[in-house]
Amino acid sequence: MSHPRKGPSGSQGGRGVGVTTNRVIRVSDELWEAAKRKAAENGEKISDVVRRALREYAGLADAPPFNPRKSPDGKVE
């Protein structure tokens, strides 16, 4: 069963992505660990990398992220 999660700031989903649901995928340990290392080197979380890859695969790469965080002047951060 999938459950929405609250991000560290109290918002659901973290990093301005809105409400998200946990998903289960099968990935080799070698690929997962290599991706986690590269994400950490780039200051990212693996979930950010997976979401970006899925958006690109689905042809949504140019679309703005769901529920982006906005600064007080209305600009997307």
C-alpha cells in the first residue's frame, strides 16, 4: 500500500513537488548505489533524480514542477 509522506519542512512531498506517494521499483544494488553516490555528489536526493528522469521520459521535462516553491515576490525558487 502507498502512503503520502510529509517532507522535512512539513509540506508533503518535499522540494516543492506537492503530495507524493511511495512507489516500489526493482533496481540492482549496483545501479542504486552508483546513482545514490552521484546524486550525493551533486547535492541531490535520489528521489529528485528519479522524478527528473521520469519527467524527461514522459515528455514533461519542459513543464514546470508540480507546486513549485515561490519566493515572496512570486518568483519560483
